[in-house]
Amino acid sequence: MPGPQKIMKKMTAAGTLPPFLSLFFFILLLFSNPLPVSSVRCNKDDKKALLGIKAAFNNGDHFASWTEESSCCEWYSVICDAESGRVMELNIFDADFAGSIPAAIGDLSYIHSIVFYKLPNVVGPMPSALAKLKNLVYLTIRETNISGPVPDFLSELTALNQIDLSFNRLSGSIPSSLGDLHNLTSLDLSGNQLSGTIPPSLFQKITMKEPPSLRLSHNDLTGEIPPAFGKVGFFEIDLSQNRLTGDGSLLFGRSKPTSKIDLSRNQFEFDLTHVEFPEAINVVNLNENRIHGSIPAQITKLENLQHLNVSHNDLSGQIPSGGEMGRFDESRFLQNTRLCGKPLPLCK
């Protein structure tokens, strides 16, 4: 049976659509098509929570559309489920309102994603009310001025898949309890004031097939890379600009799915000679460490290698030629006093 759109089109084209049927078909068409998300009436409890967030931030201009009279599913930065009207996403970025993240955020009980990004006047600790959000999958609080510890209660949010708390003012140690998050595939704590060692529990219990990513750069972490990380096939791992020591070679391996390894500006000390690079790797940053030995010839077989920096180490021998090696200038090899060959001076 043809749908109401086709019937109306045929009858209109034939000039046979009586005026009283126009209203009938308009109503039929209206109810035969799903309503857009913006016309959904939001849940009253979610609306109350959002208005609480607005009030906590002193009713800033960013929240001008957040009014009692309108549906919260039409508000700027809010995305609702089209069927239930429950708030599923809260995406707030590039705003100048001030205050702390309020407890009211914990009343958005169905929410899947929270993004607070580039909010320099958002301060204070992460509210414990976040622990109530059992459906939360994505948590981003990035480039704000929140402070205090990375909260241990995040381990209670078992649906979490991605955590990004980068470039804030968080301090203290990384909670080992984050290793209990079975679904976690991305953890970014870069650009904070974190100290202590890297918990060996991270990514040891994950059940997801997707290879995980770990970014801890620009902190004050010390100690060695946990030996257990040698068995993890990371997609990306960035530990740069800390005070880490020991053997970083355990992160490498020909069969690993790793596309990026950045260990630069630490105090790692290991022999690079027999290291096997992941075949799909794009980025290798090892500069400003205490790495010795020679650069393995296998590096010339890496078809995807786009960035390499091994400068400021204690490497020796001839730089391998071929493959993608011709794209890297001398700055990528400087301050290795016993390293030679193009693009450095020829070996004697």
C-alpha cells in the first residue's frame, strides 16, 4: 500500500484533491513521520538538573536559551534522546562563565556524554555527584582550571569508555582503581600536576577488543613503566615530559597495533639496537633521554612512519637509509655524538 506522501502527490498532480482532504492528509503526514529531536519535550527531572547547573554558573550568557518556558531538548549544548526525551549529551565549550561544576550534574541520570572544554574560569574539584552517573560513557573536562585529585570514584562508573581530564590543574597520584574499568579504552591525564608512579593496574582488565590509548604527558610522574604494560597492545602511548626512568623498550614489538610511542623528555635508559618497531607505527619520539645502542635497520621497512625524533641521546653507529628515513632532517638526530650518516656527517 502506498504511503500518504505518494497518495497526496498523485492526487495533487491530477487536480483531484478536494479542499477538505488537504487538512486530512496534512494530519496524516504529520503523524506518519517521526518528530525531530528539537520538538521532544524533555524530562522534568533533567530540566531541573540543567537549570541547577545554569544557576551555579550565575546564569551566564552561554545559557541564554535555557528558559523555563522552552523544552530543554531545544537548548544550546544539550542533546536528548528523540524517543524518551532524556538528556543524553551535555557539550559546553569556549565560554567565559565562572564557577565550579555543581552537584546538580549528578542528577542527569541517563546522560552518556559530558564535555566541558576550554572553560578557563571553571574551577574547584570534580564533584562527587559525578559518581551517580552510571550510564556515563564519555567524560571530557579539558582545558579548565579544575584542581584537586583525580577522583577515585571514577572507578565506580563502569560504563566509561573514554576519560579526558587533560590540561587542568589536577594534582596527586593516578588512582590505581582506574584499572577496574573494564570498558576503558582511552585515558588522557596530560598537562596536569600529577606525581608518583604509573599504576600497573591500568588496562589490565579491559574486555574491549579496541586497543587502548594512554596519554600522561606534561606531568611530574616518576619511576619506571610497569612491566605489565609490555603485554598491552596500545594504540597510542604518550609519556613525554615527565621524570620517568628505566626500560621503555617493553612498549615496542613488531606485532603490536601501536601507531604512536612518545617517550621524549624523560630519563629512560635502554639499548635501542634490538628493539622491534610496530609495523603500523606512525610516530616515534625518543628525544632527550639516555638511550644508547644503534638505530635498527628494520626502521627502513616502516611504510607508515611519518615522524621520528631520537635526538639528544647516546646513540652510535650509522643511521639506516631507505624507506621513509629520507624525510627526516638532521634535527631529528642531533646530540648523539657517535651517530653518523645522512643527514648527519658521513661515517669515517
